[in-house]
Amino acid sequence: MTDVLFRFDVDAEPQAVLGAVKTTDGIKGFWTSKADVPEQVGEVVKVEFAVAPAPFDLRLEQSDEQTVVWRTETFPPHWVGTTIRWDVEERDGGATVAFRHAGFADDDEAGRVAYTWGQIMVKLKEYAESGHPDPVFA
């Protein structure tokens, strides 16, 4: 299996980063302007993109003071069954984010996914540090 990994520091409190990945307003602030993010584990996070024929359905598997985990359910096909994990730790003056999108088939085009996630990570950092929304996919 192939995984996409990022680890980076953010000059913001861990709660600012977690708020970005745990809430509808947060997802709209850095990833896409069309999102519905439930708070309860077991519910489905829906993110939509103008270029995609269907919303991405991500089952919320874990959400606590340090970690958020989603499992991809229906779309896009090469994501189905993969997990997306955000671990956020406090560090002096800010937070460290460890991101993992895990479980891609070895023959999948994970490099293309990694490139897009890299762009999204930059926007997450900017949003958590500034509080100003500017999603990758507006």
C-alpha cells in the first residue's frame, strides 16, 4: 500500500488547526467552499468540488483533542477505503501537524494525490495562522 505523508509546523495554537479540519467553516477556510462536516463520530463528512462529478464522502472515525480520522467511502473510486488522518501536537508557540492519507493501491497514482494534498497543506497552514479563508477549491 502507498501512503501520502506530510509533517509541518504551524504558527497557531493546536485548536486553530483542529478547528480547521473538524468544522464546516474550517474546511471551507482552506480546502473547498462546499463542505458539510458533522461533529459526531460515525457521521459522513461531505466535501464537494466543481470539477468532481460527485461529493467526496468521508466517514468520521475519530475526533478528539489531537486527532481527526476519516475513511473514504464512495468517491473518488481510487480513494475508497483509504484513511485520512490528522494528528496535531502542541509545540513551543504553535502546533505540529502530521498528516497521512493511507491505503492507496501500489499501482495507484498517489503522486498526483500527494501534489494536491501539498497545495492543501499550504492553505491549511495559512488559514490556521491568519484566520482568513482562502480555500484551494473555491
